[in-house]
Amino acid sequence: MRDLAEKWSVPPDWRNATIEVPGLKIGAVAGLHQRLVSGDLAAWAEASGFDGPAVGAFGLAEGMRYSVRLARDLLLAVSTTPFGMATGWFSEGFAVTEISAGLQVFEVEGPALDAFIARGTTLDPAGPPSASATLSFAGIGAIVYRRQRSLRIHVDRGLAAYLWTWMETVAANIATGSRN
């Protein structure tokens, strides 16, 4: 029987995977707690204690706990520490779903960040942040926003190896001065 697994690239060990070229450093972010929240987001914010508005594409997320807007009634809550709230449906009108294992997170930083972004999407990173952080990046659906001086990208774990290969190629092109 033919081994179809040979078609797919083997994902790296995300705990210590890095891409470093002059002007750009890319790595996987481990240990984040991620939850999807849908429904009445104002009621969720009150019940959970999350402060501040949810950020959109290229918006700046700050603090140890923050939220990222995905749609009008959907957001991704991200925290470096465990959430103090259960998952499931809440009578206040919102639902919380654990998704930490379903999303792989990458962080990109360096002076060549704008060149990297320009290869991934047609959105202007210098423009105003959009309401939703969900966009097409490198040809796949991704959640993209700024965190400190870096860019964070969340993708479905099944697409992480593809995105990693794409980032390796783009980083090499940026390092050699190629416009591709």
C-alpha cells in the first residue's frame, strides 16, 4: 500500500523551532491558554473579568490576558495563566470553548517585519486595525495581531507545518533581498 504520509512535511518540534535570518526572527509560542467565546461578549467580559476591547487585525494586544475579535459575536481569549472560568454554555448568553490544543501560535519580530507581512497579506499593516483579526495570511485563514513589537499568528494546528514551510521560504527570500 502506498504511504501517503510522504506527501506531507513533518512538523518541527514546536518547543524549540526557530527561523532566524538578518532582520527577522520567527518562533512558536508555547503555553498559551486559548478559548473561543461566542454570544453576548459584554456579558462574558463582565463575568470573566477581562478588561479592554478585543483587538482586530494588526491591533495591539497588551497584558497577560487579552482578547482578539474574530467576528461580531466571536472572540479568542488568550492568557499566559489558566482561566478561572469553566467552559460550556452560560445562562448570561455566551458560550466558552477550550481551543488551546487546536491552534498553533507563532511570533514574528524584527526590522523586516513589514516585508514579511507584505508577503502574507494585502492588508496595510500601517493602516488602522480592522475590527476582526481573522484574515487570509499566506493563503490560509489565520488570526493576526500585534503583541509588543512582534506579530502573532494563530492557525489551525493542522496547517502549522504548511505555514512554517511558507515562513522558512519567505524568511530566506527576505534575507537574500529577493522580492518573492
